[in-house]
Amino acid sequence: MIRKLLRHWFPAWTTTFRACQILARELGLLRSCREGQCVDAQGDCIPWYTYPAIEMLRQWDFRQCEVFEYGSGNSTQFWAKRAAKVHAIEENAGWYERVRSRMPANAECQLARKRQQYINAPLSLGKSFDVIVVDGRLREACAHVALQVLRPGGLIILDNSDWYHSAAEVLRSTGLIQVDFTGFSPLNSFCSTTSFFLHREFRIPSASTRQPAPGIGSVAISRVDSVDFECFDAE
């Protein structure tokens, strides 16, 4: 009886433990919760997006891209390491001072205390952007402006799109391709959704010759085709 129970429960607990280890340690959820900020397992800043969305962003090469963020924080640090230039707008004065004190050289953050100043911030810069992140206040209104300044071939990122479904509808209705990434995110004990809205001529290049590259927690497999053919009789 004991052996039967062990055979039944041991694989289940082993698989569950491994899954928890990937989420807590390898993706960095435990460290994020311990430090009270969005970081990966190595302590590097990451956005407060879902982990699947972050993994997808790591697949692309943003070195020639210019990014605009509604909202700022560790995501600004994340983008600054990957993009040519990052512009952010912030409405919280205390948070703005904290973010500005550690702003990288290729990033800038502005404080907007008025509603229209915040919404129209990218328009005031007089340029368009390869990536626009809608992850702050007034997301539906900001989504309308994001559409006006998105460069051909770029993308708009809407975080918590499962909560801001009206903002998602604004972006989707213009013909952008919506790709949803649902899962856990740093600091949270629940799942949410980060959505990418890709321009129909999306052309941000891959970061490597292989896409998708194995992500955190993946099992590397080689010679997949030959393994598949072993299932069939020789012709």
C-alpha cells in the first residue's frame, strides 16, 4: 500500500516542486517579493509585466528602437538596457523623484501634474516611437494617443489588459495584431495579462538567429526531427 502511494504521489510532488522552483527562484518571484521591487533572479530590474511577456521581449533586439512609457520605474531601467532611448512620463511626484535619481544616461522621465499634459506627453515630444508602453494612469485615453505616435513596424504594450479591456478594444479596433501573455508577474500572487499590439508591418528583429530561444526553466532538446521520425516505420 505504501509503495503504491509513493508511486502515485512522488511524481506529482516532484513536478510541483520543480514548477515552484522555476517560478520562485529562476524567474525571480521570491527575490522580487523579498526586495519589494521587480527584479529577476540576478537582481536586475524587470518590468511589472507578466513573466511570459518579459520572456518574449527578451527574444527581440531593441538596440535601434526608441521607447515611450506611460509610467516609470524598474521597467525604465529594463528598457534603457535594451533600447537606444527611453522617454517616460510620471504623475506621482514622490515616485518621480525616486525614479529620476537613478535614471540611466539614455533615459529621461518627466513629471506631469495635469491630466492632459500626461495623456499628450508623447505628442509634446514631436516624434514617433517604435515601442509605446501603456502602464500608468488613464490607459484608455493614453491608448488613443499611443496610436498617433506609433511608428510603422512597432508595437504597443498594454499591461493589465484583462482589467483595461476598453483600452485593449481601442488598440485592437485599429487593426493591430493583439497577442496576450497571461501568467504570473513579479510581486503578485495571482495571474494577469500583458498584451502586445503589433503593427501589421512589425519588423523589430530577433535578438538571436534562433527564435524562440529556450526561456527560463525550459528543457533543451536537440535533434527533435530525428526523435519524431523514430515514431514511424521506415518507408
